[in-house]
Amino acid sequence: INLNLNLSRQYLLSNRNLDFIAQSLVDNDINPADIIVSINEECLGNEPSKLSKSLSRLKSLGIALMLSEFAKDNAPLQKLQTFDFSAVRFDKALIRKIGNHRFSEILLESVIDVINQLGIKSIASGIENENQETFLIKHKCQLGQGYLYSDPLTENQMRQLMLDKQK
């Protein structure tokens, strides 16, 4: 089970916070490969060079980076070139259009293909029905999350799920 952390730009720009993350991995014997830091497009801001150093440090620790809410506002694909993301999570607004909006389906199908060809993990958020799931599987979206699979979990519920999976 991967732990997905949503961190703000302000948090990521603090060396003290990055030191805390690095030390927490050691102190708690956490495999960094089990951690994904989720960054939404808005977090990248207009000056990506400031954030790039922080993201590189996380990658050097072995933590995966995920561009979240991808295609929410039709943001450019250039962000995939600027940052070394391990995964891209498609926003639920795009997933909801599956079965209702052919243009969005074609766009999503194409972007999933590009993401996969770049060796980046493709993830769909907001999967709510089997039609969406079937479309995403057919077009090789690698992972998904949404109410079709589970309601949101509290910290204690997630901890129990992780303990059960280790047994």
C-alpha cells in the first residue's frame, strides 16, 4: 500500500520540512518507495525553478512524485517535461465525462497513452461506476481510486487496512 501525501507549495519550499520527512523515514523504518507526494498543478506556480530543488530532493530520497488534478483546467503538458513525475493522477472532473462526452474521452485516451509511453504511472481519481472503470482499463490507465472501490477512510481505518494487508 502506498501512502499518498498532499503537500502544499509552502510546505515543500521549507528545508526544515524536507529534513523532517527524511528523518521520519529513518526513524520509523519507512520504505520511501511506499510514499507518493502529490503535487497539484496550482502548487507548481509560475516559478517552477523554486520548487524543482525541493522535488528533486524528495526524489533523491526515493519518494515518488505525482502530478495531481492533471487536466483539471487543461493545463499544458509541458509540466511533464519540467518535473520528473513518477505518476499523474487525472482529476475526477475529466473522469466524470466518460460515457457522456466523446471529446473528453478521446483526450483522456490520448493523454493516458502519452503518459504510459513516457513511463509515468497513470492514475484516475473519482471512478464512480463500472462504465468509467471499463473505459480506463481498456485504455490502460494503471491505477484508479474512487467511490466505486471505497468511501474515503479515516486515519484509523487506513491504518487498520494497512495492518490487515501485512498479514
